[in-house]
Amino acid sequence: MPGRGAWLTPTVEAYELAVKRRAFRRALRLDREPDTSAVLEYLRRLPEVEPHLAEQIDAEEHPDTTEQAERLMDN
């Protein structure tokens, strides 16, 4: 299925929630649950990041654009 994909926050907790909610199947539009064991193993090998640092990293990668959006709406 070219063009299909799913985004996942790179944490075991997010993975477990996605599995519980059957999000992989829904996002990838599959008839049955995919084998995602390789994803879990990958996530378990990632280094742990302190929660406050993770928020800081996320903010740097995804700056808040609310002010910019408000300016565009005013024009």
C-alpha cells in the first residue's frame, strides 16, 4: 500500500496506547492488526529523555504558530 503511514510519539507509553486503541490498524487502513513487535523493540532501545527536556525539544522542533496565524487572520 504505497503512501500509507502512521505517526507515533517515540515512547513505549504511546505505543501501548496505540495498540490498545487499535490505532495502527485504523491509520494504515488494514483488515487486521499488524505485527508491530519491531516497533516496540525499537522504542525500548531508545535512550530515555527527561520529561522537561522532551517538552523543550518538541517546542524547538514545532514552534508555536498561534501568533502568526492570528496576524494572518487579521489581514
